Amino acid sequence: MARVSIINPPSRIDTISPFLAPECGKRPRLEFYLLRMGEGLALVAFLSFCVMWVQWQSVPGVPRISGDFVSFWTAGQLALEGHAADAYQKAPHFALQMAVHRTPDWPYLAFFYPPFFLLLCAGFALLGYLPALCLWLVTTCACYVAAMRALLPKGVREGEPVWVLLLGYPAVMVNAGFGQNGFLSTALLGGAAVWMDRRPVLAGMCLGCLAYKPQLGIIVPLALAAAGRWRCFAVAGATVLAMTATATLAFGAGIWPPFIAGMAEARLNWMEPINANYLQFFITVYGAVRLHGGPLALAYAAQAAVSVAAAFMLVRALRRRPPGARSGRAEGAAIAACVPFCSPFMLEYDLVILAVPMAWLLSEGLRDGFRRGELAALLGTYLAPVLFKMTLFDNAMKLGVIAAAAMLFAAVLRRMTEKPQNFTVRDSRVMANPLTASPLVREG
């Protein structure tokens, strides 16, 4: 049995169970029971939603459940038919959507994604609509779960299914209810965080693929440069170029002018008009100002101020990390926590990406204790999607979502820039009952 001195806390993240803390008293026991209860409730909530989702799909007259997916599927259909550019034109795109849902009041769901996302949509369009929808949700949710499990260190996830908490994160149900791509975005951000240190090429590919939704990647190049992740930066750029070239070869160079025109239409006809039925889904400062009737100039100015401040805070944290505290998971969590503040155009299903910083902050807290305000930030962010759906005090609740995301962002930056603490770990084999465990030990 040898005593091992650990100087750098990140180096021990993957080996230590959170319930074997040196201060082993009532607090670890309380943590254990609270986590078990939370995991049980989260699993029940997720499974209950799955059962209801199946029932909703089988009930006539409820066509809007996961209805956003029809935009992806019909765009893929047009691409398979050799008319990819029509995915950016309302008339042919809307005609296919109406053929799927066959309801006179079905609203048009435009397709504003880059042409390389059409390649993925075309793959799903090879199936019928409902099988494609099921496959889309199951596969992207599986990627989300895999990313969350990988983000949690081994000592947390082995024998401790803490990741189930993030399966029951209400934004998971919101995203599935829309049939949207929040799972995919979160899996890419989470995968980048997991691989940043050990496999920067894979991390760069994940961040490059995030360009399928450009507003989510605005902060990525600046953050990678500030963190000195130049290999990851180069691979991300190369990935975007490769996807662009592939889409051009598949659909022809003529696909790009309609896409660019569609971006302009998205700004003029979707984002900027005061339409409460659409603005109610925004989770940005811009959206909050417009929802409250604020002028367009004020909305853009407020969003610009918030975006610049968030980018400055992120870059400052990345540049001021103490020696020995470099961690790809921390950097990935910080980038994901910063994303909601860097674009005016983000909707409620995009809240799923906050699972990445929540997973990292939760693992850090379980590893060596929660700092002041961290539990409040985690709980507020976790419940934010529920508050967002409340109709009582609706506008106030939407502002609360922004406040909760800001608390999480601040908590992640503070934890990431903490100075490493010296501590000693004693050697031990894995103990059968973590509740009665003595001080941490490991083989030396």
C-alpha cells in the first residue's frame, strides 16, 4: 500500500467514486439516496414520455407531435428526387409536407440548413415518414446518451447510473416532442469535450459537423484558438470544407444560391417580425426583447452586448486557467454553456445542449464537493425547460430560462479556473458498500 500524492484534480476524475470522499459522514450518505431517488424519477419521467409518445402517434388528429421532423424528411425527399434546391423553396417543400399530414391548417416549416445536412436528411427519407421519424429520434437520442455517459468519469458511471438524470432532463422530452435536432447537437458538443484531450482529431470532426447548424458554432473557432487547441481547430475547419465539397458534388454548385437566399428569408420573415406564436419558443436575449415588444434595434443591441460579454468571459477563463488545470472536458463544457448567448436565433429544443455543462459540473461536484451556488445553477437549469412551458407568468418564466443558463455558465467558468488543491489519496480496492467506505485508497 503506497500513498500517492495527486496534484492535478483532473487527473483523478476517471478513477474515483464520488461517494468515497475523505469527509465520509452523513453528507455522502445523503448524496447517495438523493441521487438514487433522482435517477428513479428521471427514468420514470423518460419512460412515461416514451409511452405517451407512442400513444400520441397512434391517435388521429394529433399530427404535430414531433412534427418539425417533416421539414427534414420532405427536404430529403426532394434531394432524392433530384430537386435538392427545392428544399429551400416554399411551394414544392410545403406541398410535400401537406401530403404527409393532410391537414388544412398545417403550418409551413421551412428548411434553412446548409446543403450538407441535406445528405443526412436524404438518408432518412429512404424510409417512410413514421419509420424515419422513429429512427431519427432513437439514433440521435442514443448518441446523446452515449455522450452523456462518456462525459461522466468512470468512478461515477460504473455502478452509479448518474447519467440517467440527464435522460430525464426535461429538454430531452421537449426536443423529442418537436422532432428536432437537439440530441444531435448535444452529442457533437459532448463528443468533442470527451475527445478533446485524447483524440483531438475526433473532437475537431465533431465540432466541424456542428456547422450543420451554424448558429451553434459561432463561438467555437474563437474558443479553440483561445485554448490553444490548434489541431482541433484545423480538423474542424477541414471537416467543414470536406462537407461543403461533398454537398457540392452531390447536388451541384447551384444548391448554394438558394441556401443563401433562404438564410436571408429566415432573418426577414421568421426571426425579425414580432410574431408571438414564433417568438415564444426563443431562448435568447434577442427573443425576450422582441417578445416583450422591444424594437428591433434594441433587440440586436442587447444580443450583441450579451454575446460579446459571454465571449470575453469564455476567452478570459480559457486564457487564465491555472497551471495543471488544462482539461478538454472542462473546455468543452464551457463552450457548450456559452453557446446559448452567442446567437439571437435559438429555440427551446436547443436547451438540450446545456446537458453537456451540467454533466461536467455534476461530475466535478460529486468528485470533490459542490461549491456555493452550483447546486442552484444545476437545479435551475435542469428545471428551466419545464418553467419555459408554463403559461402562468409566461414572459417571466422565459426570462428565467436565460437567467438559469447564465448561472450555469458562470458556475462552469468559476470551477474551470479554480486553482488545483493538493490532496492525498490512499490505496484501496473497490469497496462493496460505498456508504461505509473509509478514506479514498488506490493501488500504488
